[in-house]
Amino acid sequence: MVQMKIVLATGIYPPEIGGPASFTRELARELKKLGQEPCVVCYGDRATAVNDGWDVVVVSRSGGAFVRYCRYAWRVFRAVKKSDLVFLQGPVSEGLPGTIGARLAGKPTMMKVVGDYAWEIYRQKSESNIELLDEFVKHVHGGSVRLLEAIERWTARRARVVVTPSRFLKSVVSAWGVDPEKISVIYNSIPPLPETETREALRERIGLGANRVILTVVRAVPWKHGDFLCEVMSKLPDEYRLVIVGDGPSLVAWKKRVQEIGVEGRVIFTGKQPREKVAEWYAMADVFVLPSGYEGFPHVVAEASSVGLPSIVSDKGGNPETRELFPNHVEVVSYLDIDAWVKALLKERPRNKPEFSRSFGQIADEYLEMMKKICAS
């Protein structure tokens, strides 16, 4: 087997928490098992994990964006001079300096796109703005959002291959002007959830009794629509309870809405929870819900399916694709149609046999094959 030297350029890395951090570490581990030589370039500090068994180059976040990006580009340039390609974990904070560093070294890039950062900034500037991502990409915007759009498009167009975790995101990247033939869809894997006590023991300890528990695990941002779920609760029988696990900038507004419509005793906000506690809520719940207006690939639905918990999701973003992946567990309901959501939640939904996504090892094999083709071309 020919050994390749691969630079994995990421914005975050353990012990920092987030999808790109855990994905990069797991991919480096699998590439190492497959006889390859990974090297990670990341932003970080003294706490950054550097003893994982491969080189980890840590770039300080100090200074302004220009200084920080120059520093990152230089580190990628130095690393990729001795490597075969750079796999960028996003189009902006690692994508822009990583692309510059790779181009200066004359080496190809491959990119993973899990969302549209320009759109996320656009939406967070105004909670009242309801433009969804599939509409957003059709328009030209101004100011800092326009700059972010330009960066995303420039870096993605210069990658030899762009990988997305859903067909929906492939359509978004295509709207950036990237040739669809260059875009591959690889659905994400999830690590197994921690073991828990039995469902009965957990519910007894929490004091849920015979209540029907609706669960959502989200970052509290406008497009996750926790406020909509509270509206739905006002139309459900008293024995229903809504549990919202997660934190974020919209949490205050969601709690205020709960008070306004008078369902305080029936909505539980847990805040951000460690994974073992989230696993307990999956075990205790009767149904998982995700009414969001945007998802690239909803890992939380895959987690729910992995323990047999049925899910109801909106028909936006990458949500409908989970129905194809987990057909025995997912129902798709019209976006923000309150009557349709109430009707769906009133159905009896027994837990089915768990359904699992592919292992990370299988996914790593696909990434490696792409990398080989890029370097051979």
C-alpha cells in the first residue's frame, strides 16, 4: 500500500467540542489504521490535544482575523510541502488560509462543507428574518455577509473535490458555482451513545410517571424553532411534556414564549448536557422532534434511531433524507404547519428495532479512495 501524507485542516480540535473537532480526530485515527500519515493543523491553545499519535500543529487565535489567517496559511504551507494534499474541514476559517497555503505549495485541496456560514451569520443578525438557506443562496447580499459568501465560493471552487453530508447541501454548494460533478455526498456516522439505566428506572428517578415525553436536542438558534414547539404544546393534552436539551442565543426568547402561552409546567429546559445525560433523555422519551428550517445532516435523528426512538422532522434542509436512511423511525411533516405537527404527535409510536448509520471506518475508506484519486490525477 502506498502511504500518503495528508494534512487535515480544521478550525477546532479536541478538547474543544464540536463536529469538526471530533470528526478530524476520528478521521486521523482511521487514516493511521489504514497505513496513512495524517497531520492536523488547527486553531487552539496549550490545552489542545497534541499526543494523539500523529502531528498536530496548533495555530494561536491571538491577533485579528488577518494576522490569524496569515499564521494559519503559513503553517499549512509548511505542513503540505511535505504532504500530498490538504483536506479542509470548512470553507472559511480553515478554508481560506488553508487554500492559500496549499496553492502556494502547489498541492491540491479537498473540502468538506457541512453548512453555509454566511447564511448562519445572516440569520443570527435578525431572528425575525425568515429567509431559508435554499432561498438565501439565490440572492446577492451586502456587507460582511457578502464577504463570507465570496470566501465560501472562492475556496470551494478551488477544491478538487467537495464532500457534503446530504444531497441538500450538495445543492447549496452547487448554487455557489461549484461543478456538481466535483461534489460527493457521504452521510456522516455517529459514535454509539453511552449505555444507560433502563427506561423505566430513568423515568421513575426523574418523576415522569405516565407523561408522554417529546424530546428535542438542539442549539438554541432561530431556525431550530423551539418557540414553535412550545406553540404545539399548547394544543396537546396535559399529559404531554416537551424537553428541550441545549443552549444558545434564542433560549431566552423561547423561555419567554413559554410564559406568554402558559405552558411553563409542561416544558423542561435542561440547558447543555454531557452526552451521557443526553443518552438518558433519548431512553426516556416517547418521540424525538426536529422542526428546523435548516439542517445539513441531523446527527440527532441518527442518534435517536440508534436506540429505536421514533422521530418527527420537518421537510426542510437535509431532514427528509433521514427518512431514507432510517425508514422505520422517521416521519416527515410540513414545515411550521402546527395542525400537522399536533396530529403527528398524537399518534402512538412504539419503539422499533434500532437502526444504525455506517461505521466511521467505512466512511474513512471512502474518503481515502477520493484522496488517492486526487493525488493520482
